[in-house]
Amino acid sequence: MNKPRLRPRAQRSASRRASGGQRQRIDPIKAEVIARYLLATSEETAATLMRTAFSPNIKERGDCSTAVFSATGDVIALAHRIPIHLGSMVGVVEEIRERFGGSRIRPGDMFVANDPYSGGGTHLPDITVAAPVFVGDDIVAFVANIAHHADVGGMVPGSEAANCTSIFQEGIRIPPVRIMNAGELDEDVLAIVLLNSRTPAERQGDLKAQFASNVVGIRSVQALYQRYGVEDTDATIAAYLDFTERRFVAAIDRLPSGVFEAQDALDGAKEGTLAAIRLKLEVGRGKLAFDFGGSDPQMESARNIPYRALLATIYTVAKCLLDPEVPANAGYYRAITVKAPLGSVVNPRVPAAVGCRSSSCAVLGDVIAAALTQALPAKALACSGPHHLMIVSGTDPRTEDYFVSVETVAGGMGARANRDGMDGVRVHASGSSNLPIEALEHTYPMRVERYALWEGSGGAGKYRGGMGVVRDYRMLGHDMVVTLAGERQNVRAQGMAGGSPGAAGMFVLDPDTARERQLGSAVTEMSLERGTVVRICTPAGGGYGDPGERAAASMERDVREDRRQYTMGEDSAPPLTQSPEVTGG
């Protein structure tokens, strides 16, 4: 058999594939059929992953993503799940190409990776599994999936803590390595991964679900190429990427040319300190140039944003604001350039910790949106409240098994120029759901005693900011410890055009008792006695416009639904009622 080879990288006008340099005519209907087929493939592989996964974090919260790539790493189709995962998967495909070329890759191979500094991801709990798709001797595409594993080692259970100062404290680092060899599982590589997890049985089950997901994707992509032929399919895909680029360029060209600046701040490495993200955006003809040159240096904290997470957030926010319906593929990335100084908070040097980059990317998304909406005021978006992280571990008295529970609780979206912000949602590059109460209580020794929208937390304005969420957990296990991390506990989500800021997030221990105390925005492996309650109040979105201009019908609805608005001082927060209404799982 001939050695397998990678097909050549598609050119910008890759539809020129007919002999003699003539442009090959592309049937637009077939192009749409192929594009939708590949998108359906990515959704099918995601469904396979979630249906076969072991951990609630994947099968219930959907903290996973899937995609189809060209042979050279261009995104062709991306399932509509978690945007920040895009950067992780793009990196691993490119690194596999560089490390292994074409001659060392065979049908049935799969590669595993998670390291942000060697092309494997954006933080260590996200493990990517990628596989080549062969037609004959040629690699025509890759399929890849990524799943957030509840524990991959490191200094704390759950492998995420804002107080980590080095990536070596965050867990096992895996460069792209072969874990499936011509269809045979490499037990040695798997054993290394499992040995570094506190919950190895769950890791094994989730990894096997990732393998199964890729098998489904490979079969589906092969069927497409066998139906239309390799050359015709490649040309059609390339033309579709070109179309995507043209459509996004047209959206950019509707913006006024100019330079627009924005900034915001992350919580710093020490409680009460800040780290600034500064952006200078240049809008030119058919181009968006993002320059983060004024941002602060990287921190000795896990709040740093690795470069590929930066790219994924930019791609997501730009798409949402300029043209939400533009296809989610690499075509529109061509119209975007990014500069971020190495060693900064948005492009840290190894071995900076990056575990909590997701909530940091929510603040980054606000900066990007603030710059873009200066050029696009009709789509203005006030700042939003990012999710908060809680990791609980200990022994389940029902089984005497050790467990690690990872959950992120949604915040509130900022108000827009024409409507209220959404309550209790993921913002910008985040996408997984809150864990349903029934699944949480069935799996872990915890009881959710309160789950409600935080009334009055949204910033006041002509349009109100989205409300955050209040969630109370009572600990019922043995030897339980908790790790907490959140953003916008010190810098609130600012309003826009006269709107008020949203409420800051909070972590509260034993609320409504004599022992009540508010915790900081970063708590690492704090011991909890049985019966302790931990309350999470997630930050809310800022309001838009003068509160005095709120429409009478909106105010009547606020009264009818008891949706209070507060114009809060710097140190105030909306009260929590004593008898909340539980909103369910």
C-alpha cells in the first residue's frame, strides 16, 4: 500500500481546481447540501459523545464540542456548543500535521492532547481527541472532539483553581500523541492519563465516549466523499469557505472605518488587585485588526487567557455582532488579524497557569463587544456577568466512593440597545449548561436548596441588564472540600449610555445564619463540614440607557413579575428574599 499523504492546503480561491487554471463551476445548491451535511455530522458526533459519556459534566451539562476540519486544519463545520473549544481543536489539528506529517498517520489512528502551550487546548481539563479521515490513501479531513474532564490531576481536585501560579500545578500536560494506533488502543498512553486522575474510572469512560464519537464522524465524512468524489467535494468545500469570507467581508464593509478602543479588568493575582485588558480595534476595508498591545503582563494566577482562547473569543463575538448567520467555518477568520504581546494576560508565556481562562474570556468578550459596538451602535451591548465555578470533592457516604463534581453557574447578559439583557445565561465564548438538580443530587452527596434568578441584580436602564443566578448547595458527604473561582466580584459589569452596572458576584458560606461570611473571588480546597451551605450569586449584566426612559409597558411588566430594578451604589447589592421561588433544574 502507498504511504498515506495529506492533501495540499486549500488556496484562498481554492475553487480553481479544473485543468488549465480555469475556475471550476460550483453548484450553489450542492455546496449548501454538503455544508449542511458536515454540520449535521458535527452535531451527530456531539450527540454520540454526550449519550455515551460517563460524567455528568459531559452527558448532562454538555461541556464538550465537536468539529470537522480539512486535511490541513481549516474548520469546515463546528457544532453549535461551546465557542471557546474552537481554539483547542484548531490547535491540535495543526500540531498533528506538524509532528506526524502524512506518512506516519494511518487509518484508525487517533491522537489525544490537552496542553495549551503545545497546540493541544486552552486549559488542561479539556482533552481533545482528533482522528484523520481517509479516502483511499489520502487524508481528506479530520474529525475532532473535546470534552471537559472533571479531574486531570494537579494540586486541587477538579484541576482548576484561580490561585494556581503555574500550569504544572494544574494537572497532567499531554502534547498531541497517538492513543489509537490503526484501530488499536494504546493502553500505555491511556494508563498514563488515568494514573494522573483522582477519578480514573470516569476518565476512562469519557475517553472511550470520545473515541466512539470520532468513529461516527469518520464514517459520515467518508460517506460524503464517496458520494461526490474527492476532487469535487474538496472544490465545493473550498468554494463554501470562500463564500463565507466574502459574506463576512461584506458585513465589515458596512462598518465605518476607524480606530476604536476599549478596556476592562480581570481580578488580579491577589484579592483586590486588577489586571487590565486593553484593545485597539482598527476597522478597514474588509479587515478587522485587533491589537491588545496595552494589556497588562501575565499574572501569577490561573486567570490568564492563552492565545488560542483569545482567538476563539474574538471569532465568536465578531460573528455574533456582525453577522450571526455567517457559517461557523474558517472562511471568515481570514478577515481578522490579531496582535497580542507574548507575556501579556491575553497571551501568556509558559508556564503561566490558565485554568480559569473561561470566565476571563467573558470579560475579554465585553472588551471586544465594547470596541465593535462603537462602530455598530445599533447592536450595542452592555457588559455581562460571567459564570462562576464551583468544584466539590469528597467521599459519597452512599457508596464510599471518592467523587469530583465540577459545575459552572450562569450569570446575566448585558442589556442591548433595543431590549433587556437575558437572565441566567452563558455569555460570549461560554456555552455549557448548569447541572440539573435531579442529576446533581442523584450523582453527588449534595442537596440544592435554592435555585432562583437573583431579583433586582440586573443593572437599571431604559433596558434592564440580565439577572444573575442564586444557587445554594448543602454538603452531605464526608471529607468534602470546595474550590471556587469567579470574575466580576470586584469590577462590576458596567452599563452603557446611562445604564447602571449589574450586581457583583458573591460566594457566601452558611448564608442566613450567625456563621454567614462572604468569601473571596478565589477559594482553593477549603474544607467543609457536613451540613455546610455554599451559596453562589452570579454577577448580573449592566443596563442600557437612562432608567427614567424605561417604557411604561416594561415597568408594568416589572411590577407584575416582581422584577425590581436597583440603581446600586458601589458597595450595595440587591437583597435576597427569605422564601425564594425555586426555578427547577
